[in-house]
Amino acid sequence: SRRRERFKQLERARYFDHHIEDRTEAALRRIHDKVRANGGTLIMVETPTVRPFVEATMELNKEEADGFAAMIARMRSRGAVTVVSTQFPEVSDDYAMFRDAVHLNAPGAKQFSRSLARVLRAKGVLGDQACNEIYSAQAD
């Protein structure tokens, strides 16, 4: 089937060094600590991709996906603000928002920016004034 062939292609392209996960998390902790020490908040954003691509990748790479989710949860427990791609179904469920399976086109980027601003306002890390300035600049 076509789906099975996609999995074979992803399997051939897949490479995962289990030490990368530890190094990545250590680097993110250092960045988070520096940002906090300067009075800021680390915001981690996972950009949207086409949902079937995400689902196939997560199914094929379950161990890595579970490890990534656990790392995000640990960063959140340290005070980082995390935004994951599943929070943007208005983008990831619409193929017209993408150039390919992982890259947004101009309308997709605009919609994602608006959706991201909405999520960040809801999380209390972006004020309304900042969003109004962004939207005003986009209208010009």
C-alpha cells in the first residue's frame, strides 16, 4: 500500500542518536536558566506540519516521539512555556496552508502567526498591545 511505502521511505531516512536527546535537553535547560536569570520566559514552539505526516512520523518513531513529549513536559515543569503543533488544527488540517508536508506557505505562515499570538495571549506571555502592533504592521 502507499502508506506502507511511505513508512519504508521514512525508515530509510530515519537516524536517531539517543545521546542527542540528552544533549538537546541539557542545552535547553541552560538557555532556560539564562533567560530566567535575565527576567524572561523561555517560549518553545513546535511549528505545525500536515497532520497525516505527523501521525505517520510519530507512529514510525514512537520511542523518539515519546522522549520528545517527556522532554517538553520536563521543560514546562521548569517554567518554560511550550506550544505544540496539535494546538493549531486550523493550520495542520488544511493542506492549502503548506508548500509541502512541513513548510508553511505565505497564507499558512500568516494564519499560524495569528494562531500563535492567540495561544501565547491565552498563556499570559503576550499582551494584547503586542498583538495589535503585529497585526497593524501586517496590514501595511
